[in-house]
Amino acid sequence: MKVILAEKPSVARDIAKIVGANQRNDGYLSGNDYAVTYAFGHLIELANIKKYQEHLSLDNLPVIPEKIDLELASDQGKRKQFAVIKKLFKEADEIINATDAGREGELIFRYIYLMAKVRVPFKRLWISSMTDEAIKKGFATLKNGLEYNNLYYSAKARAEADWLVGLNGSIALTRSANTGRTLSVGRVQSPTVALIVNRYLENKNFVPEDYFTIFTILKSHDQNFKAIVEGKFSKKEEAEKTLEKISDKALVKDIEKKETRTATPLPFDLTSLQAEANKKHGYSAQETLQFAQNLYERHKIITYPRTDSRYLSKDMINDIYQTFETLKSYQLKSYAQHLEVILERKNKRPINDKKVTDHHAIIPTGKNPQGLAEGERNIYKLVLFQFCKAFHKPVLKDSTKVVLDSNEVELIARGNILKDIGFKIFDGKKLDEEDEDTLLPPLEKDEITDVISKEIEAKKTKPLPILTEASLLKLMETAGKLLDDEDSELAEAMKEKGIGTPATRAGIIETIIRRGYIKREKKKLIPSDLGIEFVKNLEGFAILSPKLTGDWEHKLKQIEKGELEYKTFNDQIKAYTHQVTDQMKNSGKGFTQFVDPNLQDCPVCGKGKLKHSPKSVFCTNNKYSNGDCNFYLPKTIAKKKLTDNQIQELLTKGETGFLKGFVAKSGNKFEAALKINKEKAKVDMIFRPREEAKNN
Ligand SMILES: [Zn+2]
């Protein structure tokens, strides 16, 4: 029997259908000598840090085990499913790894395989599309599982690095800051927080500067046109001096005509799709990923979305044109004439074998969409039209630049005529402002034109805008380096050195929001006070450096390509863990106590707020924050664990009724009421008078 492991049940069902495993069983499908089973994401995890160090005090950190063990997830459903998989693996003649074709998918399978302790060889199903044809093709060309060892080592290195750096760093900082809340630190999340905070502060603290520009209106052949003095003047007097010089005539010195072209865009990879969807529809990176995953897995109308390539490979050409044929007859009938252009033109720009690694760009499969939810439909349309644009024509313009001279002041006039709207036909009717024609009169060299008016415009410099998810994603891709759109070559080269991977970026953004460092305000990403404090306190440390994270990411890529040993990376990460942990141990002092405004006032001093830790309630106006209140309520008193209701009663009324279940040192159970003693800032026990106690 051949056993196939998919990453989740829905995918297992699709595969089962193809291999003819039609019988449903508990945790798997079977038939035709196949068993198709599934994981629910990660069933096996790296061991809890407490396995290696029971007391995680500052002195005991960092915890760096020689080797981090694997353990079963604590979730009962996952444990049960693992038992099903293990049993099937033991009975198998051959195992087929059909998890997601990427780093995380590989890790999910390998951990299960290792934990099941089987020796059966395994094969790898590696597909980029979930259509029936693609799955069939994948099964016809199964790979030897061991070919993906480097991918596994890279995945393992990533997981262990996050464990070592993240756990040690977070515990060290949380303990040293002692603010009553967890301060999470991570190899990838912390530089992302820094990017958002730094941009926010830069924007808020920006001091605008005045500058001045000059423009004139000229006239030739009874037609007015605009000409400018190029550049900015920082001083008004200088601008005035130049303006003064401009006379009432200007001589045409030079006319330069050329055709300018805007090249066709590339099909999307995940990050560019997420950025575009955030701009157009305001979707978070996580939402876009989810919609795209549905389109891939459930609807099967786009290819594998977790890709970092914006190119397609040569061997796909026939399929691609087949897809355009299909689109022409069904989904994009109204665009038929433009698809005809695509089919004739055979644009090669998106085809580049060298830039397709594990996966190619995201494109439609040609399959007809049915029953899409609104978000799915919006994302599908983005993918569909980007695919068409990529294979269509560039935008062509006739551009004219006229250089004029007015009393030795150079004036520049520009004209544009849109010759061919090219791929922008897929943007719908509305033209961008920049695509509107700007007409110049028919000027000739040495012609003298009239200067009708001249003017100074006062302007102010503007700060870089606060980051949105779209702009953050771009920055993560280039590890914090701001690049112009023209720098696409450089951006491409930096792709392997970004913060996180396309598949993980959405998750990183969600994590830093959940941990309280960042908030969403409409499309903007705004740091919380904690986020700002975090970055200020850790300033200068490598953990905030996008470049360092980018370098680690690059090394993971090298492991994947077989250019770097797992062990080398792991040793470097261990050394780095020592460094990070030491820095975090010494950085806690600068953090202010976290006080949630929703907290209750302290019943003893009235100045502080009450904070709850798992074991106690205490006043924030305590000696650790230079206060003078010592109020402290342990949640367990005389071996009785107080319920939330009992604690609330005590805190709001100042006392409770008689409670049962206290245990004296002698072992005898007793009853008592609790009462806050304001003078001594503690909780007293009130016992029943003897008589009453007897009657009860
Ligand atoms: Zn107090």
C-alpha cells in the first residue's frame, strides 16, 4: 500500500479523488492500494524550553540545548491524527509526501516522518497548481524524497533559530523589564517593529522646509503652454532674483522628441499581490493570503500563491497560451480583441527560467471561477488582469522636451501624446493623470515666444508617509532599503535577503499586532506606546537590524541550495543567541510599567491600579515603580485557590463572605472571610465566632 500525506484534509480529498481512494475512514481515505491521510498543519513541534531548564531565571539564560527534541502537539485532535498517520506509515510500502510545496510544508512532513520512526522510503509530490491535470502530472513525475533534503535542513534551521533567539530573547527581556507583561523578541518580528516605529517617528518629528519653484506661461501660434525653471530654490530671494531676470520673450533653443515606453508589468508573486490588494481594496496581507489560498486550493483557479518568483518558465509556454485561448472564449470574452494581441505578440518578458526556483509567478489556471466570495473575486481579478497585462504591450508615448532661453534663464516645456495605451487597457476606461495628453504648440528651433506670465510657487518638503501594509511589505522585501520603482533589478537581487519570506510576512504582521507593538488604523500601521518604547530601549542592537535578518534569510536560502551547511548556520545562531540574550538581560530597565487604563483602582492607596499576574494581584504604585503602596493579594491563600468572583468581591466591596476550603498547617480545613486591611495594605482573615461556627 502507498500512503500519501497531505497538509490538510481538503487537499487530501482532492488527491484521493485522483488516485481513486474513495473509501472514507477515520482520519484517512483509502482504495486502489492507496491510503491518503493528512495533517492539521504542524502536528509535531520543537520541545518546550522548560524541558531543558525548569527555572527560567535571568541567571539560567540562554538555554541552548545541544539538540532540540521534537514533541507531539498538545492538542488532542492533533495527537489522535498523528496516531492514525503513524499506523499507516508502519504498514506502508511507499510513502508520498504531498504537503505544501515549500519550506514549511517540507518541515511538517519531515517532523511527522521522524516522530513516527519509520524506515520506508518516501517520494515527493511537488506541484504548483491544484487542478486535476496538475495533480495527475505531479503523480506521473514523483520525485525522490531525498532530493528535498536541503529544503528540509533550511526549514529545520529556520525553526530552531526562531526557537533559540525568540524564546531566550523574549524571556530575558520580559524578566529584566518586569513590567507585568510579556515582551516578545524575534529574529524576524523585531526588525519589522523597528521599521514601523522608525518611520512613524520620522514622520511625526519631521520639520518641513520651505522651498520655491518657478513656472511661466508662454505663448506661440496663439496657444499658451507651461514652462518651468527646473529645480528647487531653498531661499525665496534666489527665486525672486531668477524670476526678475526672465524677460517677456523666450527663445526656443532645442527640441527633443522621443518615444517613451512603459514596459509591461510582471505577473504577481505573493508579496506584490498583497501590496496591490492592500492599496486597491485595503486587505491585510493575511486576508489576501487566505483569499489566494482558497483560490488555489478550493477553487483551483490560480496557481500556488506562496511564491517569491514573478516569472514563468519556458516549459509553461504552451499551457500559458492555452489559458489565454480559454480566457478569450469564456471569462474574458469582452476583452477578446486584446487577448488576440497577446496571442499574436508572444511577449517573452515574463519568461525566465533562471528566475523560477521552486515556484513560478501566480497566474490563473484557466479554470472557470464559480461561487467566489467577494474577497476571493477581488483577488482573482487582480491575478487575472495582471497576467493579461504581463503578456500584452508596453504603453507608448511621444514625448517632447523643449528647452528655451529667456535672458539666460533656462525654461523647460514638456509635451506628451499617448500613442498606444498598451497593457493599461486592462485597467478599464479611466486613464491615469500621467497618461493624459499634454499638448505643445508646433514649436520650431530659434523661434521666439512670448512670456505671458511668470510666478513663484512656495512649497514645503514632505515627510515619508507612515507605513501601510503595502509599503511595509515592499520594505520587508528589500530588508528596509528604500528603492525607487526604477530599481527593479536591484529589488530582484535583494529578494533573497528580505525580512521573512513571502509565505511568512502576513503572519509576522499579525504577530506584532497581537503582541501589542503595532495597531492598524485604517490602512496605516501605527506603533503603540509599547512599540515605541521597545525600539527606543533596544536601539543599536542587532535584533532590530533589518539587514542582519536579511542576511540570516539569505543563509537559509543558501542551505536550501546546498551552498551552506546546516551546522555552520546553527553554530552561528547559537553564538548570536548568547549575544541577544545578554543584551536583553541588560535592556529591561528603561521600560515603564505597563498600566492598562481599564484596570481597577487600588483599594488601599487609591493612586495605583491593580494588576493581575497568574499568581497574584498587586498595586502598580509599588516600590518597583518608586511608589509607596505595598498592597498585594496572593490568589492562593492557605492552599485555597480563590475564584475570579471571590477576588472581585474582595476588591470591590473590601471583603468577602465566609469561604470554605482553607487548609491550616495542621491539615485541618477551615472557613474564613477575607477583608482588606487598608492600614497594613494586606488581606486579613476573619474567623467565625466559635458559637456560630458550631451551628454551621
Ligand atoms: Zn495601592
